[in-house]
Amino acid sequence: MTNLAFIMLAVLSLGIVLGFIRLVLGPNIPDRLVALDLLTTVGVGIAALYAVAFDQPVYLDVAIVLALVAFLGTVTFARYIEKWAHHGD
């Protein structure tokens, strides 16, 4: 693993920590949804970094599947929040 990969892993780890703090503290559901999306996106980045750093292309498939699942989850949660917000009207 090169020095650049270690630096990128440190930055991604910082993103996980900050995203987890926002996920726990909130203050509301949309903020937590964005934090959860950030955590899954960072997970995709870590899988891609591992695939490139260790020459394991199978982890790129893992990154693609994780990205698709994260996208579908985000869209589903956003639709739920939108219906929940309009339900109060």
C-alpha cells in the first residue's frame, strides 16, 4: 500500500467519524439521512481504495453494489420523509 493510499484512508476515516457524529446528533431526520448516505458513500470509497491498492478488482463489484443499494435506500427514505412532511398539512 502506498503512502497516498494511507493518506486517502485517513481522509475517508475522518469522513466516517464526522458522518457518524452527525448521524448520532441529528438534529432532525433529513440530517441523519444525509449522514447515513455519507457513510455509505465513504464505504464505497473504502472498497474502491482497497480494490486499487491491493489489485483486487472483485472489490470494485462490491463498491458498485453498495453504491446501488445506498442510492435506492436514500431515494426510499427521501420519499418516506416527503410523505411524512406532507401528512402533517
